[in-house]
Amino acid sequence: MTRVDFYVLQDVDQTAAHRFACRLALKAMTAGSAVHLHTDDAAAANELDDLLWQYPEQRFIPHDREDTLTGAARVIVGWSPPPAPDGLLINLASTVPTFFGRFERVAEIVVQARAADMRSRYRFYRDRGYPLFDHRLDDWEAA
């Protein structure tokens, strides 16, 4: 069954969630896991794609966008269901994707601007019996 992790940041805005998603993707990729960074649309994917080239500093996260797949990268940025999901789904979209259960793990990143939305997502997963884990992170960018 899919494991769902909620990463609760003390940060206020969605840009912090995107930076944290880059760090989480790097960690998962380094551990050998495939990663799908899920966004609402192509415009949001483009913003995340740009960030992945710059953040974290001094690191490179090889990745593809779903509209330019090379098949070589373990990290994919997309807004549609991936062809062969496995590994980690980092959900940055405004809703829970219908295909989340096809992944081993789902990461939901909570920032203050989206706290109410995340409470409803927590209930969504809980009511369906998915194992939930909560990670409260204060100074995550210093690490």
C-alpha cells in the first residue's frame, strides 16, 4: 500500500514548497528511487523545471519534463499520469492525483499558505486507510 508523508514546513509560501521538493527529489534520486514531481499544468512544470537547474546550489538534478522525455532521467516533472509510475510521487498540484496509489510513496508538502487544503488531503488519505507519516521541519534549508 502507498505510504503518504506530509512534510510540514514553517515557511509561508509555495516557493518554499518547490525548493523543498527539489531537495526531496535529490535525496530520493541519490537513494536510487524514481521521482515524479506532479504539477497542475505545463506552466507550473516549467517553473519547477527552471528551479531544478538552480536549486540546491552546487548540485545538479538530472530531470526530464513529461513533454520532452529522453528516458534517461530518474526525475520527471509532469502534469499528467506518468506512463510507468513507481518510486516517489511529490505532489505539488492543487488536488490529489487519481493515480497516486500506483506509487510506493507520496510526498505532500505543507506550507502555511496551503495548510487548510492539506488538512483535507490528510483526511482524504486517512479515510481510505493509507499509512500516514508526519514530518515537522524547522530549519530544513540549513541542512
